[in-house]
Amino acid sequence: MLAPSGPLNEIDFHVEVRGDLLIITAVATQFYAIYAKPSQPQLILRSPSPGGEELLGRAWQAANTKARELGWINGAPTEADAPLR
């Protein structure tokens, strides 16, 4: 993975919807994570690239926000929504 040029909290994420998948990419890096539309109220991580827990956590936040916009999951985030490790 390309190293980010600044702090991780300054990295922007791009969210792409492809059918029942959300593809999250960190701009200016090679990091990506693919999440599937859930049959339960939590997204399913299908394929992350190496990049560390902080990038994966931020990608999950971006995916979760988009899933709520799309109506895939409802309600406010809870601890149960946190990504599984």
C-alpha cells in the first residue's frame, strides 16, 4: 500500500455502489475494502486490502454511512455495528 502523505484523519474515502456491494477506496492510497449488503442489520466485510485497523475502521464508517443513506440498514449506529475483528 502507498503510505499516506499526511495524518490518517485527513485521508478522503471514495464510496462506489455496485449492486449489493459498497467499494470503499482511500484516495491517494491503494487501500480498499468491499462490503456486502447485509441480510441482518450489519454490513459484511468481503475483501479488505492490507492497510491497518485505523484505515479499515474509517472505511467501515464510510460504508456504514452510505448503507444508511441507501436504506440497507436503519437507525443510529450502535456498538453492535462496530466492525468485527
